[in-house]
Amino acid sequence: MIVKSQNDIPASEITDPLIFKQRRRIIKAMLATTIAGVGTSAVADDKSIGTNLPKGDFSGELLTPSPANLIKNYTNYYEFAFNKEDSTTLAQSLRIDPWSVEISGEVEKPGTYALEDVLRQQTLKEHIYRFRCVEAWSMVIPWVGFSLRDLLKSVKPLSTARFVKFTSVYQPEAMPRQRANAMLDWPYVEGLRIDEAMHPLTLLAVGMYGDFLPKQNGAPLRLVVPWKYGFKSIKAIVKIELLKTPPTTSWNKFSPGEYGFYANVNPSVAHPRWSQYSERQLGSGFFTPRRRTELFNGYGEQVASLYTDMDLRHFY
Ligand SMILES: Nc1nc2c(c(=O)[nH]1)N[C@H]1C(S)=C(S)[C@@H](COP(=O)(O)O)O[C@H]1N2
Ligand SMILES: [Mo]
């Protein structure tokens, strides 16, 4: 063992030991991934988090992440609570270790994969995305994850795979509103068209702010689809199915007139009860004006081609 003298402690550790320690944890996990897997040197040191962003992640715009304590304490997680606050504590009883993901349907290599085996194959990167909830608020979140397409490719989708269905965990003993059968038909289900699922912007996230995901934000594995309303970004995924036909999704089933299957962010298609023209930017300060919502949440350059010839008013 090498005992370091006081002088050898890096400046980062001295100035902000807490943040540095947190980052070390996820960096260690990422390094394990890199060493064991096919990845090269995605994360060679602390600095490469955040500097290793593939081009096209944020439309050339420099995004400043919203305060971490905001997104960790203002969450939508209806299995736990209807409000934005209570899931922070309630979700801590969720059991997430061990965790595995069942992949089935129209694939050559169906199976139940342990999360650590999935991660060993992937290179984790930071992706700073805008996040727009259908309730007309938004944040900027630095996710840590990998493209869903890389996982899907590894199980070899068949040409008959046209949709992807995602299912959240069913754990009624930990999730009070599953126990009470409240609101949605549990477990929570979401879906994408196969080309949306294969788009490089579509992530599976395991972390944010350089650390693992907090339970209330969807640990240990969640979807992130930055050009769609937040409800598409399903948390705590246990099952991924490749299908020939569109899956029935939770919110669409609950209220089809309000929540479409596509749910692409679109300022000119109002929700029946409110406008989607602009959004409240959470954490930006009281006097910051509302942001004008952009078509596809600003990711149009990357994703508009998925929807040519589609009437976005009809397919909302
Ligand atoms: N399983 C599950 N996933 C979910 C939800 C949920 O209630 N349960 N809420 C959705 C909604 S409405 C939003 S806006 C985002 C919120 O993500 P955040 O709480 O991490 O900000 O998660 C989405 N994923
Ligand atoms: Mo949402």
C-alpha cells in the first residue's frame, strides 16, 4: 500500500471532497466496465467525464445542468407518490441489487441479463440533455449512460422487430401506489418505434451528475428520450421486448386524449388542459422568463427525419 503524504492529495479532493468522492464511485464502476469490456478509454480519469461528449448531443448549444439537488428532490414517480417530493424518501425502500433485465421477443439472442454484465459490455458516457415534462416544466440533466441501440444490437433484433416495449419493476411491497392499485395499471409500461429506439440520442441511463442514479430518479436503469415528453423516459426497467405491433403504454391507456404514443415535444400541439407553447425552467431563478418550447425539444436536426410525412397533430 502506498501511503500518500498530505501534499499528494489532488487539489480537487481538497477543495470539494464530497463531490470528488461521489464521482470516484461511478468512475470506479466505469473503469471496471472499460477494463472488462470492449470499450477503449472512455473514462481514463476524472476529467474525461463531461469532456467526452459525442458531437450532436446538444445541438451545438452549451447547456448548464440544473442544480443536482433540484432534480433529486423534484421527481415524478407515481409508484411512490402523486406529488414531486415524497418519492425522495419513499423510493429508498426499493430493492435494486441484484438487478437483471429480461430481453425477449423479436431478437436472435433473448435472455435475462444481469445488469453488471450489460454494463461490462458498454462504454458509459456523460450526456447533457434538456428534459421537458408534459406538465410544461424543464430541466437540463447530465446523464451517465449508453445508447440503447448498443444494447439492442448486442441481442440482434430480427427484421420483424418494429416496436420496443419497456416495463418497470413491479415491487408492491416497496411501492405504495402499486399496492393501492392507484391511477395506472401497474407495472408502468412505455414504448418506442424501433427507429426511435435505435436512434443514438436514446439512452439507457445508470447515472447522473457523475454518480449512480438516485432511486427516486429511476435507479438502477432508466430510459432517456430527450425529444419526447418526460413520461416516455421510463424508470427502473426490468423488461425490454421487441415486438411486431405497438405496445399498449400506461399513460396512453390511462388517458389517450391527453397522452399520445409518440409524445414528441411540440409547442404547437396543446395538451387538452394547457398550452405547450412555453415551459418553466426549474432552478433557473425566479426572474428567468419562461423558455419557448422547441419542436422535438430542440433535437429536431437529429430526429425530425424520423417523422417526415407524419401529421404530428394526429400522432401526438
Ligand atoms: N416507472 C416510472 N417511470 C417514470 C415515471 C413514473 O411515474 N414511473 N414518471 C415519468 C415522468 S411523468 C417523468 S416527467 C419522468 C421524471 O423523471 P425524474 O423524476 O427523474 O425527473 O419520469 C418518467 N418515468
Ligand atoms: Mo412527466
